Amino acid sequence: MVGRPAKKRATLADVARHAGVSTGTASKALNGRLDIAGDTRDRVLAAVAALGYRPTTTQWEPPRTRTIAAVFDVLTSPYVANVLDGVLAAATTAQVDLLVRSAPDRATRATKAAARGWVAEQKESGVVGIVGITLAAPNAVLQAAKEARMPFVMIDPVDLKDPRTVSVGSANWAGGRTATEHLLELGHRRIGWIGGPAASAAARERFHGYRAALDSAGISLDQDLVRSDSFSIETGLEHGRALLALPEPPTAILTGDDEIAVGVLAVARELGVPVPERLSVVGFDDTPQATWTSPQLTSVHQPLTGMGRMAVETLLAMADGVQPASRHVQLATSLTVRDSTAPPARRR
């Protein structure tokens, strides 16, 4: 009796032919490489299932999806929401899972043992890297992540002590200078400043850009026109009211972010100061909030979604053992001019 011939074992070339791709692409898909399209990977995996392919050297398992975490203090901020949009888009493109988590409380961030425990929890849940969005006082957590070999990328860090930390931001100095130059070109000479916390590198850089533009125009900095506080509407309300109550109030106010600018606009309306007829106001970030105000807000545009994307791409490269070419990445800013700025009344 003649037995049936043994069924030919499927090869990688058979899988590639069945999926309509090259052998190299099929190999990348089976090894979980990220530099191929999702539909291509799906076709290769479908071919594997259809042909019953198994490598001859090792037992193959379908590649597991990697997981990253995005951590922040306050989700209600339009700034954070826009950055997260970029983080999610990049995670989707890279086919990694994204965990969105509130940051550990201040006590955890200030205590080495607690910070180590928090980082260990992330690692146990399968996280291969963390993106921190404007976390204040993150130093103990960053050190714990470094000890655990957990890649960590900060976006616009606050009170950061280790200059070796990888960070992504925008050209804040250039943005502050461009916004101030816009007001100077309109004819303003008394330009107030309401910025964010001194611990924020981004806030400091924006202020230095404002000051550099004044210096270039031969205008001495008037400390009576300078305020700094948190990035919030309340800051705009409090300090905007103080600036407009001066014997000689500013004809324009440049703010550290759009939320501060919204507070200034509210105070101007409350005090009967028309914008932009008697007061020009400029924000920073150019969030969707800038188009919800009346008048619509002139604002320095930050590529917030681009910052989120860049942070994820940098993080995944670090997880693969590739160190970034620069530890501090800055994306370009530009000025979006809307209805909240005009020449001062005396010029008109």
C-alpha cells in the first residue's frame, strides 16, 4: 500500500506569496516591526493562519502590542487636550496601546520610595515608556524611571532639575518675541506681561522673548507692567485687573497662555475697556479657545498635536534602545493674528 505523500510544510516565502508582499516584509510583520503598514501586517498574519505556517527554528507567537502611558495633572486644560490628541494619533499610527493616567500626587512625586513604587506599577502593567505633559516637580519620578530603565519624555516640563531629561516643547522665546514685535509694529509702547509660573521653563522663555523685543526697540522694561502666576483664567482676572487699575495702564497685554488671555478679556469687559479699541490682548498656544472669545484672540501658535506626536515617536525610539539626537526638541511657533489686537487709540 502506497502511503499519501507528506504535506509540504509552509515556508516564509509561501506566506509572503499568499499575502502579496516580499519575504523581507513578511519577516518584519512576524517580528513585530513598526516600519510597515497596519493592513500589510494584517495580510501577513492572515496568510500565516491560512497556511498554518510555523518557523522551523523557534516557536512563533503573534507579536504583542506595546503599551505607553501619558501622564498629566489637569485634563480640563485645552492645552493638555490638544497635546493628547497628538499623543493618541502617534500611538495609533505606531500600533501601540495608550494608557491615559492622572499624575501621581505631589507627595509621591517628592518621595523617592513612593516614586519608585509608582514607576514599578507602570512597568508591571506592561508600560514600556511614559510621556509626561507639563508635570510640576517631577524629579523623583524621573529618577525612579531612570533607575528602572523606563524611557520618559517630558512635554513642557515644570521645575525640572536634571538637564539630561529628554523633553519636547516649542520655540517659546521666539514666540514671545514675535508677539511683542507685532504689538510694537502696531504702535504700542506700554505693553504689559502676565505670564505663567517662574518654575516653568516655557514661561521663562516666553518672558525673555518679550523682554528681548522691548530691548531691541529701545524700550526699558517697566516692572510695574510685569506679573507672573499660574497658567489659568484666574491669573488673567487678578493681574489683568491690577494692570488696568494703574494710573497709566498698558495699551496692550501679552499673556503666557490663552487661558490667562481669556481672563484679561473678561476683566476688560467688566471694566468697560473695549478690546482692541483701548486694549490689545495676545495669548499663547493658539488653542481652539482662541476662536471662542469675543473678539477672537490673537495668539502665538504652538504645534501642540505635533509636540504630542514627537514625544511618542521619541519615546518609542528610546524604548528600542535608540537615543535621540537632541535631548531638547523645540518645534517652531508662529503668530496667528485675529481681532484682539489693533493700533493704540492715540495712533488711530
